[in-house]
Amino acid sequence: MGFDEEWGRLRADAGRRRALSAPSDETVDGPAEVDAPTAAREAVMERLAAFRARLVLVPLDERDGLWTAGLGGLDWICAFSDEEALARFAVARGEGDREWTYRRVTGARLLDEVVPALGFPCGVAWNAAGPDGMTFPPMRGIVPDAAALDGEAAQ
């Protein structure tokens, strides 16, 4: 599922939750209403927690460093959930015929240790070229404040 489809699903789910949580004539104390931005934020935080908890594959460059891609003025460490997701990325780049070496690392370690150690703003792109791709930019709440563009270093 691509971003547009997932965003549409999240909005629809939030709308359903909102309709279910609206007080009826029979109830005085119904569940608290959940608005769309809150539901979307919760969904993103769930995806972030899932990423942090899992072991991901990070391709290596020609110097055995973590392979990164530049986009929007930032570098992004590319991480993949499995070899199939990495292969999909390689094919999308027109490099499906070469061998991609990679390192396994937890998502939490990438965000909490690797990104701050780089010394420049860098985010993580998870499953790029896949239907479930997502980016984790170097912002507070995702990476340590000292490595965040809106954190201690930016102040």
C-alpha cells in the first residue's frame, strides 16, 4: 500500500472511530472523540515503534559504510524489512542484477546511535520503492534531540 492509499485508510479509520465515539441520545458519558490529526499521529507513532523494535537490513556502499541516498537536501539511510524489499529497491534503481551486501541492525540503533554519530542531518528511509515505505526524518521524537533539525543543535 502506497502513502496515498495508507493516508486515505487512516483518514477513513479515524472517521469511523469518530462516528463510533460520538455520543448518542442514550449515552451521556461516551468515549472521548478522536480527531483525524490525532489518529494519524498515533498511526505514525505505531509505525515508528514497529520500526524501532525490528531488525532491518541496511545496504553497504563500496567502502562498507551504510548506503545513503540524497533527497530534499538531506541524506537518508536506506533500511529494508527483508531481502525482498531490498531486491524491489534494487530493481527500481535498475541495479537488480548486482549483489547488494548489507548489515543487520535494529531500527532503534539506527535512530538513536548511528544518526547522531554521523555529525550531519540524516534521516532513515524504510522500504523505499515499496508499498509500505516510510521516512523517519531527523526530528525530535524520532532521533535524539542533539541530532534533530529541530532539537538542541538547532537552538
